[in-house]
Amino acid sequence: MLLRHVPFLKSVFLYSFTAFGGPQGHMGMMVKTFVQKRKDVTEDELLEFNSFCQMLPGPSSTQTVMLIAMKRGGVPLAIITLLLWVFPAAFIMGALSFVIYYFDMGAAQGDKKIPSNLFSYVQPMSVGFVFYAAARMMQTSVKHIATASIMVGGLVATLFINSPWVFPALLLVSGTISNFSNNRIPNPLDKPKKINWMHLWLFVVIYLLAVIFSELALQNHWVHGRILHLFENFYRFGAIVFGGGQVLMPMMSAQFVYRLHPQISTGQLLTGFGMVQAVPGPVFSVCSFVGGVTMSEYGGTWQAAGCLVATLAVFLPSTLLLFFLFPVYENLKHHVIIYRALEGINSVIVGIIWASGMVLFQSIAFDKSNSFEWSNLVVVIITYCLLYFTKIPAPLIVIAWLLLGWTLH
């Protein structure tokens, strides 16, 4: 049955090598790849999937791609999609942990740097993808003055409130506001979606086992017990992180750097977090790097195991929660309150995407001498125009900017 999904899986794999810019940039790529080109989902469905994933812990762009796969082929296809989406970024970041350890190229040393000229235009290009996604989604989700007001409110709140909790708060407020309309009545649900409680039980049982074995390893001084601590740490991170991969940074600092016996240096952590910004795929793949560096003192085999365990642990809890909660959501959204809330939620998501693009551009607008970088603005505008007014495939646009950065710097 999976053979008929091979073209879709090929698109996912190609997407995993070209999806730069974090969750916001990924949305633009999803619109181009899975909405316009392949028509796996509509723009409304993609917005709905994304808004639902914003309410869950874990990597929202990863969960959104999995929901696209679930619509096509259920849980089995979603799992394969997850593996294809995560593998390239996790492999690159895991390999970087070996580079840092064996070739002394960490940021803490300062005398050797990993070449970055190849990625000179990646950040402004990603901003162009963000603005493109916002413009396309605004056409379908912002239809009158009420939804436009919600969009602007979401944009302003995202710009001026610096907290990951602003996102679930905006979803709640916007859904409440749009419920004051009584013109939208949902179609009745013919057959309720089946709720698989096994995924929730697995989520709880795996965490309890992780805590128990981690504590046993600590109490009994197991030689390689750190691998069990690693699994428990990253499983916990994946279960409680809201707001994207950036929120992982302070958690990992507290767990692995600022402690009595640090397992990774500040320079190494910053090097990994800096490099993941230039790697396509999920920002959560930085966990592969941290897991590898943390286990590096035990040798190459255990370092590779650290990369694998950290990656598996951080993506597993959000995946199990997604499989359990999405059917629940599918049943609930046919109730009038949830149905009416979706219009407001979709509108505020558009505002959040616009704001994300503005914040990202502000971070790259000036160089070290505080002079405005006009070249970055030009890259943003050209990328936006290529996406909006031409049919050039998104991967070719990414490759073109990479090659231009390599040749001009």
C-alpha cells in the first residue's frame, strides 16, 4: 500500500534538504511543495494543521509535515515521513559533533572556523519564504474586517511580547473572538474518528521507564549510564518545549553546561546552535549534535549512540501526543464552538507569520558596523517575487542562492 506514496515520500526527502529558515521558513516551502505543486492539502488545511501543532509541545513544522502524511496514508506513512524529514539534518548535526571533538573546530577555540560563505544568502532567502507564506495564506484566511483585525492584533502581539507563551495565548484569544459570530455552522460528523489510547499510554510509560532507569544508573554508578540520562533529558525536553527549537537553548544550557560537572562547553553548545541555523530541516536536530558531544568521551561508538538516542528521545513524545490528540481534535472541531474558533485561529496564524518574517529580517538588517545591509533586502524581495510570480520550484531557488553565496564571498 505504501508504494503508491513513493512520489510523496520523494518530495518529502527533497524538501528535507531544502527547507531552510526554521518553522517560519518551512511554512513557505510547504505551501510551494505540498499545496501548489503536489496538492496534497489545501491552504486552509495547512493552516489548520499548523495552528493545531502550535498548541502542542515539540517541533511544530515536523508535526505539520506528519499531519500532511497522515491525511494521505495514516500513521504508517506519517512515521516514514518523520524519518525522512529528520534524517538529513540529524545526520549533518551528528557528524558536526565528531568534527568539533576530533578536529578542534569548536567556537570556543576561535582559531579555526567552519566555512559559512556558502550560507551567506540563506537567512534573507528564508525571510522571503516567510513573507510568501503569509501573503498566500492571507488570501484565503483574511476575508473581512474582523479577521483582518485579528491578524493585525496577532502581528503586533508577536512583535512586542517576547515569550513563547504568546502563541497559545493568541490562539485562545482569537478563537474566542471569532465565536461571537453565529453565521458559521459546521457540517455534522458522519463517523467520529477512532481514538487510539495506546499512544497516550506509551507516552506515559516510556517517560516513567526513562526516569526509573536514569535514576538506577545514577544510584548504581553504571559505567555508561549517561546514555540513559541523555534519553530521559531529551524525552523531557520534547514533552514540555513550547515555542520551537530556540526554547531548547536555555534548557540544554541548564542541563549540560551550568552544573557541577558540565558535559559540554558553552562554546560547543553555541557552535552547534549556530550551525543548525544554516542546516535544512528541523531546528530540533541540534539535539543530535549535543547528544554526540555529551557522549564523545566514551569513544566513537558511544558518540554515535548519543546522536541517535538524543534525536529519538526529543522527537518521540511530540509524535505520540500528535497521534493521540489529532483524532480528538478532529472530533471536537465539528462542534460549533471549535468550528467557529478556527476562523479566528487561522487569521491570527497569518499575523504571527508576518511578524516572524519582520523579526527575522530585523535580525539580519544591519551588519557588525551597524550599517543597513541592502543586499539582504534585495535577496528577500527577489525570493518573494520568484515564489509569488513564477513557477520556479522552491528547491531550485534555494540551490541558486547557495551557489551565489559560494561564488560571491
